[in-house]
Amino acid sequence: MLIAIFAIFFLICISALDWKKSIFFVLIFIVLEGVARKWILPQASNLIYFVKDLVLIGAYIKYFVIETKRTKNHYINVFIYLLAIWSFVQAFNPSLGSYIVGLFGLKTYLLYIPIFWMLSDMFSSKIDIYKFLRFYLLLVIPVCLLAVAQFFSPPSSPLNVYSNSASVVAMFGVGKEQIVRVTGSFSYITGFGTYLSASLSLLVPMLTLRQSRVWFCLTIIELLLVLGTSFMTGSRTVVLYEALFLISYVFILSLTHPNQTPHIIKKFILPTIIASVVVPTYFSKSIDLLSKRTISNSAESAGRIWGPFTEAVSGIQYIIQSKQIDSYGTGATHQATSVLRKFLGLPQGEPTPPLEVEPARVAVEIGVIGFISWYLIRISLIISLFLTLRKLRDPFLCQLALSAFLFHLLQITISVIFNPYMGIYYWFFAGFIFLLPELEKREENKNIFSQISPS
């Protein structure tokens, strides 16, 4: 126990030395975390899961305590503070059986939010964020190549394991056609699907930039790998998101910035031709299997679209009838709670109804007040990202805003609280509300200064 406490303290202190590097580390670590949990140190899988959280805590201490920086002013802060207060109250809900479970649940709701305020101080110029994204997206190549290797390997292969070795490897297809659903470098399918969605959202704006031939070719390769391996996940949600994203991207840009549309379409012609030839040719087997899965389970596929809304209503009705304005407490339905109880020998809490989608789980965990607060935050972020998109004039920054807007809009019902990878990416994209206008302002000031400076 003493060694564990010392290790936690040491990691937080190291992370507090440079908060920017710590945030960059977390963004990279979540892509490679599964490698450590599945293959390098599987016996320490549960401990490795918390590394990113400890690093973030160190970064927050440096930013908010040591450098005494404040949260950025925005009306969304009101909803965030309301969620924080109510979630804190619910962390000590007697229905949980232990406040330790409540504190763990509190982490899932609040820990990643500060990234929203910090992002505008992470990049000093448009070139900085371009270089970071260019480097970050290089990770797509090894991660997706690993996924391809998993797809063509048998379920018993060491490549096809989860961080919990006892978990049964998920497959899709019928009979002898059954193939594993790939996870790449992630512990589970959900994490890999989240990464693919975020990567596509960042890759599309990069395609429109004037880059060297090498970087342009690398960007196209990354795009092809993301699109191809998305089918290999067997996830209809990921493929649907990518299809809606690509269709909506040009359509919304043509409405908000029509002067940029011809240039964007011209830039998309070559990547579109290459993708339409390469993806169906080299990823045909996964496309065929996913198509069969979608058609054979058409009712289930439709249910995945409407299910979050109907189950949210059921969850709210259930909590009102059983608890009125109260609830079962933060962490009550989290997938890791049972492991936490077993590991620490914590008492069992009140049983909760079986729930799958996040809206209903939020209602059961933090009640109607918490549910309203959380979805006011999500809706407000979508509105603010759209307003940010409308006022930006720089083409690259404008397209980053559009990507962030679509990332939030098209995944309004996707789990953020119960998916730590989505939680980090969600608040990273939300930080564009502050970051992108600030970068454009700095670019304009730099241009003005260069005009008035003596040659």
C-alpha cells in the first residue's frame, strides 16, 4: 500500500512539472494504453487504467493551483458547476453502499472537463496545432495496421485479447464466415471505435491543407486505414457516424462558408476517388460481413438509433417513481463498479435496473436534476461550436470548428461519462470554442504587425 501511495504521489508530481506535456502525454497514452494492459503488463491492467487520470490531476494542479490560472468565462460554466455540485452530493448517496464507489463515479463525470478550459493555452499558433495534429495522426498507421492483422488472425491468436483475459472475443459474421471484431491497440472495441471517429474528424480538415507531397500521401493513407478498419470493428455506430460526418461536412460548410466550398470540393476529389477504389477492394470482406450483420439485424440497428431516447424516458420515469428527486448515486451503474467493490471488499449497494445507454444511466445515477444539467451542457456545447464555426474566417480553423461541431452533434447520445476515451476526446473538441477564435485573433495580430513593421 505504501509503495502504491508513493507511486501515485510521484506520478502526480512528475505530471505537475509541465502541464502541456502532460496533456499531450495523455492524448498519446490513451491510444497505446491497451498495449500495456493486454500484452506488456496484463497483471497490472486495472492500475494502468488509472495512469491517465493521475497524469491529468498533476496537470490540473500545475495549471490551476501553481500557475493560478482561472477557468475561461462562458455561460456553459453555470451548467458545469451545477453538474459538479449535484454529482458531489450524489457521490455520498446511501444507496451506493460505499462513498468510495461514489468518488469513483464522481471522477467519471468531472475529471476530463478541465481540458475544455485549458486547451486555448496549449497552442500558441495555427502552425502549432497543425504540427501536433500531423504528428498525432501518424499513430493511425501502426494502430490500424495492427487491427488489420487482428482481423486476419484467428480468435485464439495472442493479438485478439482484451485487457480482461477472461472476456470472450467478440465476432461478427455467420458460421464459418465469423471473424473477430478488431480492437487495434485498445483494450476493447468501444475505445477503438471512439479513436477512429475522432481520427476521421481530424483527418478531413488536414486533407484541405497545402502540404508537402509526403505529408499529403501520409494523410490519405491514414484516411484509407481509418475508413477500412472501421468496417473491421463490426460496429454499425462507427460506420454510420463516419458516413453522416462526410456527408454533413461539405453540406454544412457550403451553407456557413460558401466561398470556401469550391476549394474544399476540389481538394476532396482525389482522396474520394482513391478511397472509393481502395476501400471496397482491400476491405471487401469486412464490408460484406458488416452489411450482412446490419441487414440480418435491421430491427436491432433501428433500435440503436431510437433506443437511447426511449430508454432515457424510461429511466427518468423509473427514477421519479422510485426516488423522486433523489437517485442511486454516481457510479451506481458504472461497468467498473463491481470490480471496485470486489477488489476493495466494499458492501453492495441497492440494485439498479439493467441499462445500456448513457442517458438512462445518467438519470438513474444522478437523478432528473443531474440529467438536465448534463444534457444542457451537451446541447450548449453543440450550439457554441456552431456559433464558433460561423464567426471564424480562417479556412483551416473554420474546418476544425466544423469537425468539432459534427463530432458533438452526431454523437449526442453516445456515451461520454462511461467511456473515458470519448470523455477525453469530447472535452478536447469542446475546447475548440476557446482555442480557435484565439488562434485566429493571434494570426490577425501577427499579420497586422508584419504590415506596419519596417521591411
